[in-house]
Amino acid sequence: MPKLRVLSANQVCNILKKHGFVKSRQSGSHIIMRRELVERSITVPVPNHSEIARGTLKSIILQSELPKSEFMG
């Protein structure tokens, strides 16, 4: 299985935007992305860094409920 590539906050936010997430707000160094569903909403904090650590990226993928393949290189 290929490794997750190192992504910046802008790249992660763009991937999330393609799947219906919008920038809700920014709290300090974290961008809060939100996706409204019929029965609930999904909120994902994205650290505003030039390189997001792989472990943090895995957490973002789990929280966003998107396929891991969207973030692969």
C-alpha cells in the first residue's frame, strides 16, 4: 500500500472542499472545516501548517469519513 504523501493545510482543505466541506472558521492555527449532512454535521480541524504530519493526516481522514485514496500520492 502506498504511503500517505505529505500535504499542506491548503492541499487538505482543497480536497475537503471537493467533497462538500466549507471553511467554518479559524481558531488560532487551526482551520475548522464543516460538512452539513441531512442527519448530522461533520467537523474537521486542520492545522494551518506547510506540512501536516502523517499521523495528523490519518486522523483528518478518519474524521472526514472520506476514502483514504483521496489523500494518496
